[in-house]
Amino acid sequence: MADLAALVEALHLGPVHVLASSYGASIALRTAALHPDRFRSLAVHEPPLVRLLDEHAPSAQLLCAF
């Protein structure tokens, strides 16, 4: 997750449009949650959501509600 955010910052690309699939989708979702200022839009396909958020993240309760 830190790598994606660092890449966007190092290349001076942000905010960016991101399209991701599978495990990359989980990485993109988590990165967007931690660094929303670096994303213009986000489209994900079939992210495995297992352990996407740790128990201390603000949105962890929302994810666990489903």
C-alpha cells in the first residue's frame, strides 16, 4: 500500500484514476482509504476483502457489519 502511494507521489501523477483487480484491488482500496488525496477515481473488480482493514481502522466496524 505504501508502494502505490509512494509511486503516485514520486511520479507527480496525483490525483490519479486507478483501475485494479483481485489482490491489486484490495491494495488500491486500502491505499485510497489511507491517502484519498492521491485518488481522483477508483474502480475495483473482485477484491478479496479478507483482512482488508485492521480492527483499529475507522471503517472496520462498517465492514464487519455485513
